Amino acid sequence: MSTKPPKILDSLRVRVRRFQLTMGLGFIALVIGSIFTGLFTNRLAGRAQELPYFLYVLLDVVLLNLWVLGVLPLICYGAARVLELRPMSTALGAAFTGKFFSLAVRTVSGGVESLWESWLPLTLEAAAFFSGVLLSYRAINQGRAAAAKGAEQVKVQAESRKSEYDEFLREAERAAEKTAQREAERAAAAAASPAPTEPPAPAAAPPSAAPAPEEAPKPESSESKVSTGG
């Protein structure tokens, strides 16, 4: 059977996963950036009214595009530390995904007229968008470089630990060889030395003559008693 269909399916799956990841990065960056935009807008609303028109528009554009200028590069950097991302395609895809959702929200809330106010905000928004793409591109490259550096450090540490372990094994083998050599020398010395002779057993003493039994005194006869009596 031909192996081309599985390869094609695998490549399609990889592309679909990359596309989903790219869209997810852009959407997450837009959501987080919108939260920060709302916080900063509420704090700077009163002070921004006193600024000149150009600075006011510039601040408004920066706050609206905070997701692509600050949040998206950070997310791309973190993702590049873990995953293998394509710098330019990921940066462009995530930025266009976030921009599409932001324009859709703006259109729903303010109508089509809100997309075009004047040439100055549009120019600044285009500049902010492409600046965010460039920042995300650089962030992905830096993330990949940092990941490669970390992997190299881990490899060096693993090699150093391996060398230390090998040195420990060599030391253990040397100690075992020395111990075996000492045991062999002791065994050879014990085999070469003469066996100790046992001292001769002491000779048994001859049995001593038993003492002769004493003769019992004989009873005196009657005749002797008579003679002595007379």
C-alpha cells in the first residue's frame, strides 16, 4: 500500500494545529490587552482631555493597540520557549487574528462609520499594527534562541553529571580491584607459610604400684594367753 495519504494527512494536521495555535495566540492577546486597555483608559480619561490633538490621538491608538504592542510579543515569547514556532507566519497570523476580532467588535458596537474617522488615527493604527508584528517576530526569535540556549545548558549539565558518574564508577572499580588484590595477596601469603605443627601429647604416666594391704593382726591363741598368764 502507498504511504502518501498518511503523510498528507499528517502534514494537514500539523498545519491545522499551527493555524489553531496562531489564532489562539491572537485571540488571547486581544482579550488580555482589552482588559489592560480598559484599566488604563479609566485612569487616564481625565488627563488625556488636556493633551494636544496629536498626543491625544497617539495615546488613544496606543491604548487600543496595547494588545499587539505589548501583550502579543510577550505571549509569543513564552510560547516560543516551549513550542517550535515559525516567526513571521506566527506573528502575522496572530496579529491579523486579533485585529479581525477587534474590528468586528468595533463594527458591532459603533457601526461601519467607526472604522474610518480620519487619516491620522488610521495611519497611527497601521503603524502600531505593523510595529506589533515586528515586535512579535523578534520575540519569537528571542524565545527560540533562549530555548536553544536552555537546551544546550541542560545538555552540558547532563554531560557533566555523566562524567562525574563515570568517574565515580572508575573510582569504585579501582577500589574493588585494590580490595581483590589485597585478598589475593593475603591468600597467597597464607598458602606459602608452613602449617603450624601440633605439640606432642604428653606421655601417659605409668601406673603406680598399689600399696600392699596391711595384714590384719592375728588373734592370740589360748595357749599363749595361758603361758603369759602363768
